[in-house]
Amino acid sequence: MSYLVNGKPFDREPAPGQCLRTFLRELGHYGVKKGCDAGDCGACTVWLDGVPIHSCITPAFRADGREVTTIEGLGRPGAPHPMQRQFEEAPGFQCGFCTAGMIMTSATFTEEQKADLPRALKGNLCRCTGYRAIEDAVKGVSAVETAAPGKAVGTSVGAPAGHDVVTGHAEFTMDTKIDGMLHLKVLHSPHAHARILSIDKSAALAVPGVHRVYTWEDVPRRRFTTAIHTDHLVDPDDTYILDDTVRFAGQRVAAVLADTVGAAEEGCRRLAVQYEVLPAVFDPEAAMADGAPQLHGSDDPFVRDPAHNILVELHSHIGDVDAGFAAADVIHEGTYFTPRVQHAHLETHGSIAWMEDGRLNVRTSSQSPSIAKVKLEYLFALRPDEVRVFCKRVGGGFGGKQEVIAEDLVALATLDTGRPTCLEYTREEEFTTASPRHPMTLTVKLGAKADGTLTAFQVRNVSNTGAYGNHGGETVYAGGAAVMIYRCPNKKYDAYSVYTNTVPSGALRGYGMTQPAFAVESAMDELARALHLDPLELRRRNIVRPGEPLVAMHEGPDDVIFTEDGLAQCIDLVGDALARTADLPPPGPEWLVGAGVASSLHETAPPTEHLSEAWVTLGDDLVYELAVGTPEFGEGTSTAHVQIAANQLGTTPSRIRLVQSDTDRTGFDTGAFASAGLFVAGNAVLRAANAVRDRILEFAAAHTGVHVVMCMMDDDGVVCGDRRVSLAELVALARARGIRFTAARKAYGSPRSVTSNTQGFRVAVHRVTGEIRILYSVQAADAGVIINPAQVRGQVEGGVAQGIGFALTENYHVDDSGVMVNPNLRNYRIPTYADIPRTEVLLVGSADSVGPMRAKGMAECCINPVAPALANAVHDATGVRYRALPLTPERIYGRLPAEQSVSAG
């Protein structure tokens, strides 16, 4: 068959049934991404004779004799297509994994289509941006600015990889080809709980191209946790690479290694497994009951109560809640439920391993290559110098890649065979085997005086950690922040992280605070109404203020510095914004309108140890090399790190060359999660840049005979009094003396500070269908000094969009046997462009006490108040309190009073 791809002819026969996406990638066009392989996400969009199509559902043979254009062929070197330029200047991306497809679709739009983007973009999904930046890009609205030397902080400079992202040349994990690479596929358990009696490999090994079948008998028998923290002791070692007992439907049973994905899949189908099916339990309350099926034995010292399937339980109290309730004029009590939510990052998990010079190399999609390396060393008894782990650009994370999920199997196969090995998750595997947000059931009891003063605050949190502990303990501990936000002399917090025969839960944006925030902020709204107080006023009267103790579970000393009254300002800003929009009309007479608010407080780094090291070196080419271990997956830390370094070195971002997320080329970095990519790694970058600056200034001062206080960096030189010395001259002089301008500095996640957010919504609820429309969305955020205004705005918008999905549309449905029944993007329903309103982002003008450049991270905390604010707005509109998510139309309509749920006609 003959193909014309980006103007170049190819004569090649596709495999029978091969789709155009995989065919194009085999030809080296890696800008064609895999997000779903079902035609749902649009990441694979290419042009066929100038018409955008989803290449994952287009047979390759249909392109025979036709012209195919991919993102790499849309423009020319040095002359990008106007739409590519607009996406770079907007900027219309964060992680960038969806960007090629977005550009290929939107580059064909007519003016009529640009005026109807909800319809025009219905086939393209983005999980990061919240779509506002994409709309700006399509319409040619630019936000990227040019920074003057030494003035990078506070400027919306573009991402270092921006041009590569929009032209399709940014490398993601799977965007490479290694000769002789083998492919792994995994057989997953059909049972929620079973013992494996035997696995017959013979039929699988007989499949042409199959090299190995790995079962629990073929792997190191070392217990570990897939969760990633510097202090691994905070997570339970309750997992094996492969096990002889399966504890959830979807767990690994065996792995098949073959020449092709197809052969490996066929090998999986031919494995003959005999199971002894065991009793299963799916509800955490039932799992804690006497006589419930026991998931784990008593040999793991980290499991609190294996007989009752309790991984961790926390019990804490401040003061006397019984006395507090006795003193209350009004008491509110309610139970709230938040379900599983999948990260749905468009790049699925994947890793590639190979041997080079006797060392194991792993290229992976991870939020922490440094700790992934440590885990591989432990699992396979390797020395640190025998392993390298690194990331290219990562296609979204949101906490889902704060786990070792694929790295262990590719390392196993490569160490065994010596051959390069690849494992790439399917979208279905993401849904059924990766780690979603913890479902939590929270009972909140509040007591208050008639004036709104809280007298008692009690929370019981039951968290479903699933079959394995992963982040189970840390997330229930983190949930205490929802209790910390309000001043009250009597507090009680009880939390249980419980094993069940369901997919293991893990880290997701908000990390254990999103669920309690929904419960606490809903309960505060209900309490306000019982007191006949405005919900904002009740919050104003009870929020903690600077100088007051941040008390959640204990009154002992901590490392949190609380000096800015950002939360009060956030509340006032949102209150004013909602007042300004009070006259927004409903869509029609059949709609009920209401407004709701919620707040959250977030610590700027995790309570567990977090470490980052940065290296800065002035090279002979007069470009500063900045090496930092934090990976980039859309949170914008790379841009911020470059801005911090440029600012301190008196230069521009264009003269900073970034090396990142490679354990051979960077120092140790705990990882990019919990906003630590900015807060911790940013401080390391700041210190390293300052150290290099000071060395250059001291050297220049000695060279010119001018006191160092009279010397100042000047882009590509140093001004010493009335004399300017070029960096080229200084570098040459230093080299002659054996001196290099280089420095390494470390930073730790302590002390920490706090950031705060308040979300407001005005919504309309349809009386007949239960449909919810968001008329207005606003979030006020305390982000400290803003390093990059466009990025901060984008992070808030993306967090709000993800929170709207959590609250309204996303439905992780598990049947009575523990099997997820809708493992695809189409039926799970992450928000599309049409689902997400523009959010007005209001930034509090504060300055952090300990953050880099006095800034605070904003990528995580912005999601926490979204769901409760929506629930509170729906209650305000309907008079009905909904205490379980998601707020789907059928759930809304089913409880509307009869006098409301009638047609206006």
C-alpha cells in the first residue's frame, strides 16, 4: 500500500486490522498520541485529506493512496502553523499530551465553528486546563510575556518545552523505539478474592513470539508498597510484584513477555489458571465487622487490626466534645459520601527498561523517578549505581503516578532476559487496576452557640483503601486539614482506613482533603441555615486567624508557619463576586437558581519528609544549566524553576537550560506531589541559583578590585561599580584558575506554611430533569507571590474543572462482584469543553513566609472547595440537601419536592 504522510511517500503494508494510530507511530510520528483507543479523547487526531479524524478507530488501510497529516507536518521548521503558534502563546496546554490532537482539530475550524466550541471540540478531551486556555488559543488570545533580565518572577513567560509541545516534538514516555524491544501484557484476576492453585503456562508459551510467562513463583518474594514517599514506613509493605492470592478483580495474576503486544495478549488468553474463590467484602463498614473475610494476615507490622481489615485507625481529641455539644444552642449532624474518582490523565501508565553498560535503565511515566529507583533497588537487590530511572515529559499525573505501577515488571523482564521491555497500560487497565481516589464516608457533627460560635466539632471518617494500603494511612491523616480550618475548643477526629476487595485506592489531587472538605463544608452550610446565618458569615466568625494554633488532631508543636490572613480575604473576595452576579437570570422559568460557597486550608508541603536537590552551573557556552529531579507533567514547576533561577541570576529564561527528572543527571528529589514541586524543589533552585550568583559576584569583585556589594548581575555580565565585565571574560579567567561557577543546594519540606481557597458558584437546577447548569464560577486563592500569573490561573481553572467532574459527572461504577463496569472515558464521563464554565480567578495579594520567592503552590489545593460549593449551591436552589456525590440529574430529580419537579407549562 502507498501512503503520503506529511508530504513524504511510504510503501508499507499495515498488519491485518491495524489502526492508523499505531501505524503512524511505527513510522516515527510520535505526535499521534494514545489516550483511549476508542475514539473518545481525540489525542490521536490527524488529518486524512485535510479532514480531522480519530486515527485510533480508523483502519490503516483506509489511508491507502490518501494524504495523511500529523502534528509534525502541520507547519514547517521555523514556521509553525498559526494554530500551533496560538497554542504556544495562549498557552493552550499544561501537560501537553492532548495538545497535538487539539491543534489538529481546531486548525480546521471555520469562524462558525469557533463561535460554537462546545460542539466543535466535543471530540477532544483535556484533563489539565479546564479548557479556558484552549478556547483562548483557538481564538488567538495571547498571555505569554517576555521577561526582562532579572525580572522573570511575576511574568507569564512560556513553558520551556512550549514550542516542542505544540509542534509534536516533545517526548513523552512511549515516544521512542528501541531495537529488539519486547512487550509485556498482564493477565488480570476475574475474581475479587481468590487463591491461585495453579497456572499452566504451556499453551501460552506455545504462542509464536512469546518468550516468558511470569507468575508469583518467578518473582522476588519481597513485600513492598507501591506508594511513593521519602519515608516508606508511612505506607504498609503489603504487596508483592505477583502474588498467589488475589484481592480485587483486576489484580495481576501473570505477565506474558512477547515480541509483539498481540502475541503477549494471546499468551494471556491461553493461560490456564485454577482459582479457589474466597469470600469477598466490598463495604468498609462490613469489612470491619466481626467475622468478615480477612484480606491480610497478621505478619505485616504496619496493619493495625488485620482481623477487622483495619489498616490504620486514628483517634484524637482536643478538649471535651461532649461538653461542647452540651453547651451548644444548635447541633447539626449528617453523613456524607464521596465515591471513587479516576485520575484519567490522558497518558496511561507505562515504562520501558533496557540494559546499558551492565546497568538497568528505566524510562517511565512517574511523579518521582528518584523513589521509583529506590524501590527497584530494593525489589531486585541492586546497588544504587546499577540503576537509572528517568522521565521525559509526563502526560498528566494528579497523584496517579505517585506509585510504582509498571516499573517493577519491565525491570523484572529486562533483568531476566537482557532485552529491552515495554509495558503500556490500556485505558481499561487504568480504570480497573490503577489507584483511584479513596471513597470515604464521613459523619460530621457540629455544635454552635446562637451567634455561630462553634462549641464542638466531631468527625468520623471511614476510608475504603481497597485491597492494598498504598496511601491509605496518609490520606486519612491528611483529612485532618478539613478540621483544622475552623477554630473550636472541642474537637474529635476518628478515622479508619479499611481493606476491602476492591481496586486499591491511591493519591489524587487534594490527597485525602477533598473528601473531608466536601463533608465539613456541606455541614457548615447546613449549620449556618439552622442558625439563620449567612454561610459566609458563619465561616468568617470561625475560621482560624494568623497567630492562632492550627489544631486538627493534636495540640503539640508542629512545623507550620501561619502568618497570612489569606483565608479571610478569599472569603470576602468570593462574597463580593457573588453579590456582583446576583442578578444573573436563569435559563428559563423551569429553572431554580441558587448560590453556594466553600473554603479549604492546605499545608504547602506534605507532613512526611520531602527533599529536593538542585544544581546550577554556568557553562562555557554562557548558558546556565539547572538540574532538578522534579518531573514535569503539567503542573508548571519547570517554568517556575527556570523563572526563579533567571530572576536570581539577573538573566532571562532563554539562558537557562533545564535538565530534570533523571537520577543520573540530577540530585535526589522526592517528587512532584503535594505542591512540593514548587515549594520544596523551588527553594532548592532558589538556593542553588543564589549560591552561583554569589560566587560569580565574589569572583568579579576580586577581579575588578571593587567591593562585592557594588557588583550586580547584568544578563551576560557583571557590573562592578562603573565597570562591566562580561561573563565570557569571567568564565575564561575562572577556567584558567581551575574554578567553575557551580553549586548544589538542598531544600526540605519544613517549615511549611498554609494556603487557602474559597470557591463560589451560582447554579440553575432544572425542575423537571434535574440538570445542573453553572451560571457563574469564582475561586479566590492565596498563592503568595505569583511567579507566573498565567500558570497560576491555569492551575486553578484546571482544579475547578476536575472538581466539577468529581461533583457532577464522573461515575466509577462497581457491580456486586467488585468489577468496574464502565472502564472507558465515554461512560466514565470526565468533563468536556461543554461541561466547564469559565472560572473567575481572584488572587489574594499575600507573601508567603517560607516559600521560594515568597510563593505558594496552587496546583493541588484548588480542587478541595469545589464539590461542597456546588452541593451548597444546589441546596440553595432546590431546598434539598444532597450528601452523596456525584450530583447526577437522576439523583437530583428523584428528591425534588413534587411542587418543584413539575413542568412550568
